[in-house]
Amino acid sequence: MTRLAKYIKPYLLLLAIAVVLLFIQAYTNLALPDYMSEIVNVGIQQGGVVNAVPDAVRKRRMDKLTLFMSVPDTKRVLADYRLIRPGSPESRQYLSRYPVLAKEAIYVRKNIDAAGVSVINPIMGKAWLVVSAIERPQSKRAPAGVKGASAGAGSGIGAAPAIGQTAVPGFDLSRLPPGTDPFTFLRMMPADRRAKLANAIDEKFSSMGPGMINQAAAEPVKAEYTALGVNTAALQTNYMLRIGAIMLLFTLIAAISAIVTGFISARIASGLARDLRAAVFERVEGFGAGELDKFSTASLITRSTDDIMQIQMVAAVLVTMVFYAPIIGVGGIIRAIGKSSSMWWIIALVVAILMVVVLTVYQVAVPKFKLMQRLMDRLNLVSRETLSGMMVIRAFNMQPHEEKRFDGANRDLTGTMLFVNRVMVVMIPFMMLIMNGLSLLIIWVGSKQVAASAMQVGDMMAFMQYAMQIVFAFLMLSIMFIMLPRAAVSAGRVAEVLQTDPLIEDPAVCGRFESEFEGTIEFRNVSFRYPGAEEDVLHDISFTAKPGQTTAFIGATGSGKSTLVYLIPRFYDATKGSIYVGGRDVRTVSQHDLRDKIGFIPQKAVLFSGTIAANLRYADEHASDDVIETAAGISQASEFIAAFPEGMNTQISQGGMNVSGGQKQRLSIARALVRKPPIYIFDESFSALDFKTDANLRRALKAKSGSSCVLIITQRVSTIKTAEQIIVLEEGRVAGHGTHSELMDTCETYREIAMSQLTREELA
């Protein structure tokens, strides 16, 4: 598909916009599991308490917390809080929020940023856990020396480090005299022992991550909010509504991004297909007969329709899948590992399995797609031959044979398509099996992580969602690996047409005909060989056709008559020698200027869908009604045109099926006459006419084209008896050259042809 890359250039800006939107869509989709994790961890389990750094703390509670901090940590924490005393001027703005301020002093947190909060968060979290464990009633404390006691009962977390009686390393608080306040005892501890205490606390909580400390500290922080007079139910509700609103906003952004991206991708795909169709059509229009021999008509139709449609389908999903899948896949892997680095092996295992599946599908599908397009060509070829040759098929009662031939081509294509579809049908359930197995594995491993206090429940759920996003990303890639090979084959077939340089091209600097153009045609030692052929089909042809004269070509079938005249408008180029028209070598002027001087009537008359008038104006779209009426009169077509109810406005069906062969030939001749060219080439253009119509047409044509150079190819001697010169061809060589009477005396080949068609009286 890289060979068609230049056709993407007009859409690079749209593509860039789409990629930016995809990043936005991916970011919002990847953020949703994080917010879901926050709702579970913070909103449900922590009651809306985000971290262990509350907005306000009672002074007496802060005094207890600082007992379990080092001196530098204590200074750092107190620096981020401001002490508000009851009755002070500052207390008025906080009294409604914290009613306890009416009775006791509180610390209110300053406006510190998230980085500042993250610094003091673990310091205060550990202190909260120790203080809450010491204050817990004796009946709820674990027996001395027992580890694994819950640090936050009811918080839903797993086992935390031992806190109870062993909360203060080196001291058994249960041995304190009854009524002794542990905090008073600890406050009286020497500074060096206090420092050792802070270090011991840090070591004891080293196995818990920041998230687990936050979650464990949520209960005492929430109890502190209750003591301050804060409505904790509203705190939890507000937090969940805020996170829910963010999730809703992100969902809307993702949806809008997806819609706009889909619209842009559709624009890119349809525009690319339009440009490719136009480019293929333009390139085929420039093909000579040699290039058209290389590509069959059925193949060119398939390449212009089905192949380009495959490219369009892939281009439409290329942006929304191929670009989006890696973004969401890589982003999902990064975020999943961020949630739990210990479960990275699950992601690695699934990615490895998916890669094997995708590569296997690719290896199996590519050969089948190449075969599929060839079979599509074959089916189109059989269909085209059957439809165009329907009358012959019926005439020989060969309908069963053609049905069998079509059925064979159809079955071959159907079998290949079914094979590819079976691969797709098997792949999707296999992907779903991997997805469900992945969910079970994450729950099994994650539950153990939660029980070991190494992971939070919300993080496990988020990890699962990220894993699903990764699987979906690979599922999208696998679908693309099904579509891309076929599109790549189609792109190669289209590129083959677009990169086929015409054998016949205009010169770099085109000459121009003289303003006083004379329709003289001169062949100088011309030889011609078809591309890839081993021998020439024309050998050393030389003659001159002058204006006002008729030059006729006659000879056996396959003698090279049509090939010879095809060299004049440069449908082919001479292999050797030169051809001069109007005194200039045809290879030194543009093909457009050359063909503008020629009225060409091919052996097979071709009409286009539309009215008779539109077909005649094909030679000159600005021709007046008088001009086309005159041309129809000369070509002896006026009579049958007038017989139609709508006359010149009669519709011609596809391929001219509603007119006879002779009528098609006369309309083709009339079309050439509308152009009024200085050169006429009639290639077996009178073969379907009766002798009377033939004679009348030639008589009228002679009167009309008196100053034009007329070239006629025919098998009828009667048609060319009056020609100024007749050239007899035999196996690509000139066997005779002269008038009818001269050739009857000097050319045995011509004499045999003439005597086989005419009586002695007619030959005279």
C-alpha cells in the first residue's frame, strides 16, 4: 500500500486532526478505570477521604500525631498547617465549617499543592494508624506479640502490620499502671528514644504502599472529621458525585471524539477512493493498445471497483482501529502495570498469546486474499463473456455449459471466501475465551494481593479493565490483519495499473502543425512488431496518401491492414521507419493535436448510452443541429432516424443494442463527419451496409470530403474500385500498389480477390 502513499497527501491535515482526537479519546477511555478505582477505593472504602492529610485537625489530636514523627517531619507537617484558636478573628470564617472551633483550637491546612500533600501524606498516615491503634479499646487490641492485627477495622483492607500493644517498639503499653495515659508517657520520652521510635514506625509500615496507608488511615481521619462537626455523609456523597461527573464528562468527550474521528475517517476513505478511481480512469484513458492487451477488461473493471472498494473499507477503519489500537494497547499496558507492577506477567502472557494468534491469522489469510482477487477477476470475466455472448450461447444451446462454467468460478470464489470467514469466526470466540480466562486469572491473583495488603480492591478492578482494553486493542489489530492483507493485494493491483507507463507518450517538447494544414500521410519504410512479439507484422511499408484522394487497403484476413492504420493516430508506434502527417513526424506532435485532425471510424462500431444527437455530438459538443443533420444525411442515417418517434432524441441503449449493425456503422460514420476532419480513416466501416447504401454513402462522402485525405480498409473490391490508389497487403508486406485497373494487370493477389467477388462485366 506504500505505492499509493502519494494519494494520502491531500488528507494529511485531516489525518493529523483524527490522530489528535484519537489520543484524546484514548486518554479519556484510559482515565475511566482510574476514576472507577477512585470511587471504589476512596468513595466507598474510605468514605470520601482522599488522603491522610485532612483539611483540619484538632490541636490536641495533632499533638498526639506529632509524637510519632521525627523532629524534621513534625516541622514539615506543622509548616503546612495554621493554628486557629477559638474567638480569634480568623475563627469566624471556619466556624460554620468546623463547629468544634467554638470550644477548642484546630489546625487548618494551608493551600498547599498536590506535591506538598504527597510529601506529608505518608508521614501523617503512619501517625494516624499508630494513634488510632493505641486509642482502640483494650478488648480490640491484639494480644501482645501477635502480628497481623487489623490497623483499620472495618476499612476493608487486608492484614496490616502489628499495631496494638506493640505499636511502640520496645514498649509494652499493656504493662503501664492503670489510668496512665500512653501519650503522656510517650511525651515524656527522651528525644533520642523518640527518634528511634519514629524510625521503628517507618520500618514497621515499610511493607505497605502509600495507597494502603491512605486506605488504612481513612477511618481515623473520617472520625476526626466527625469530631470537627463535618457532615461525613455529605463528604462521601460529594466526592462520588464529583468523580462521577468527571467520568461522565470524559465519556462524553470520548464519544464526541469517536464520532468526529469516524466522520473524518469516512471523508478520508471516500476521498481516497474517489481520487484512486479518477487516477485509474485517467491512466487507462492514456493506455495504448499494448497496455490494454496487458490488462483484460474484466480485470480493469475489478481493479476500478472491488479493489478500490477494499482500499476504501480499510482506509475508513485504518484511523479508528490501526492508529487507535496501539495507543490504547500501549497506554493500557503502562497504566495496568502502574496499578500493580507485580502482575506484569499476566499482561505479558496475554500479549504473547495474542501475538501468536494474530501472526497465525496473517500467515493463513494473505495467500487466500491474493487468490480471492484473482478468482474475482475470473468471475467477472466469465460473467462478462456470458452476458455479451448471450445470443451465441442461445443459438448453440450452450446454456448448461455456461452455467457450469459460471458455477465453477463462483464456487472457487465462494470456497475461498468461506475459508477466510471461518478463520474470522474461529478467531473472535478464541479472543473472547482469552478475555474471560484473563478476567479469572486477574481475580485469582489479585484477590491474593488484596489479602496480603499489597493491592486495593479498586486497583484490582482497574487492572482488570485495562487488561480488557489491551485485549480489545489486539482484537482490533487482528481484525485489521484480516482486512489489511486483502487491501494490500488490492492496493498492489491498483498500483500496478497506476504505475504502468504508457508505451506511447507525447514528446517533452511538442511540435505543432502548420496553420494551413494539409492532410497528407506518408509512410517511410515503416515496420511494426507487437510488444513482446518475436517477429514484425508489418515490413518496410512505404506510400503517400494525398488530400482529395482515397487510399484503400485490401488483403486477406490477418495481413495487417488494421494494424497499419492504427499507427497513424498512434494507437501503436512504428518499430522502424517514420510516419508523417501534414509534413510532421507523428511522434513529434501531441497525441491530442494529431487525433484532432483525424476522423476515425473503427471496425467495430461503438455507441454510447444517450440520445442519437448526443452520440453524434461526441465528435464536437458544440455542433449545431444543422451540422448533425447534414452528417446524418451523408452517412445515409437520416431515413432510419426519422423513423424513430423521437428522431434525434431517441435514446441509444447500452452498447447500441436497440439499433442494427448497419445503423450503428452509419451513426459512427456520421459522428466522424461532424468533426469535419482533414483525414478520414474507415476501418471496415461499410461491411454491414448493403451495396446500395454503400454506394450512396461513398458518393455523398466523396462530394463532402473532396479536400480530405480518405483511407479505407475493406474486403469489398466494389467499395474501392474508384479509389485513386489501392495498396494490397499480404503477410504484412505491400504486394501491390496502384489503381484498380493497374492492379488487375500487375498484382496476382488483388486479381484473385477481385475475381472472387465480381463478374467480368463488373471488373471492367
